[in-house]
Amino acid sequence: MDKLLSGRRVLVIEDEMLILMMIEDMLADLGCDSVAVASKIGPAISLIEGQDFDTAMLDMNLDGIESYPIADALKAREVPYFFSTGNSLTNMKDGYRDQDVLKKPFTFEQLSNMLSRSLRASV
């Protein structure tokens, strides 16, 4: 049986190294062998402009800077994405409130379910 992310390309935007390492391990367990990572807006947008992705996971707060410009770049390229955050969602900007959010801390099952949902959105 194929794993959820077998053959899929995933972009992960996360500025906390320990969380990033945990996510990469979870993605590997889901069969993903193509993960691109960035922790800042500029490099993330460069990755989006230079590569194709099946889905993306965005930390909402990158060292105090909101990741909305990355979300806009993904939307422009029709890449499904979801946010991840440990913060309150009360300050989420209009236009992004309908976007899926994975609350930190999350489990392997929660991440798997969110990725599955995001990948279905791309079909």
C-alpha cells in the first residue's frame, strides 16, 4: 500500500529547528522523500517560484513576521496549503480565515489528516 506522501513534493515553512526536525521525521514516515524547507519569507518565495509543490505547511509567525506573503505566493501558483501555529487565531487577517490551521502542538495523526485534506484540495 502506498504511503500518503509517496511521490509528493511538500514545502515546509518553519522557523523553529526542533519543530522542523519533528515535521521532517513525520513526513518521512508518511512516505515523503521530497521536502523543501525555509524559515524566512524571501527564501520561501524563491522556492515557490522555482519549484512545483503538491502542498505546503506554513508556520503563521516567522520570528515575529506573519507568513501571509508566502500564502499569497502559494495561492498565485494554485498550491494548496495550510497554516500551523501555537498562537491564538483571533488576529488572523481577513482573506485567510477560511484556510485550514493545524494547531501546535500536533500529533502524527493530526498532521497526516491535515496533509490528506490539503492534497484532496489540489485534485
